[in-house]
Amino acid sequence: MSYLVDSDIVADWLNGRGEIIQLLTSLEQQNLAISLITYGEIYEGIYYGRRPEAAKRAFLQFLRGVNTLPLIGELCNASPISAVICAAEASLSVILIS
């Protein structure tokens, strides 16, 4: 199964939120990915954050375990993603796409 990780989840991982780290670690052997939009949103947070160099190093470490998906029409029409991991009002959701 493939998982598309939402910006909020990446930010929580970067901020050391235990349950998010545990979840993503448990899915490490799966195909984890972020969208190019998530990539940009995280870099915006890094740029305007309190410790941009430390945040950038942490994000680069995170990127070693995930794919960054480009924005192309074929991807949107025939996505290889099976589930989306996102946060909604402090709760965690895995949305199956199949």
C-alpha cells in the first residue's frame, strides 16, 4: 500500500510528536510520499521558523524515507497512492483511496 503524507503530519513529525513518529516509523517499509505542495508548505514553515537551519536538516532527514511526487496530470488522474495520512482537529486519519 502507498501513503500520501499531509503537510500537518510532516510538521508534527518535525516537531517530534510521538504518535506521528511512531505511525510513520511503522509504515517505513511502505511506499510513503509527499506532494510537491506539501514540500513547498514545509519549506515555507522552515523559512519563517525560529530555527531554519535545524528545521531544514530535520526535513532533509525526513525526505530520505519518502518520495516527493511531482504535479503532473497523469499523477492526478491515475494516482498510485492507496491512502492519505492527514490530521483533522488534533485527530489522525488514514483515508483509503484504492
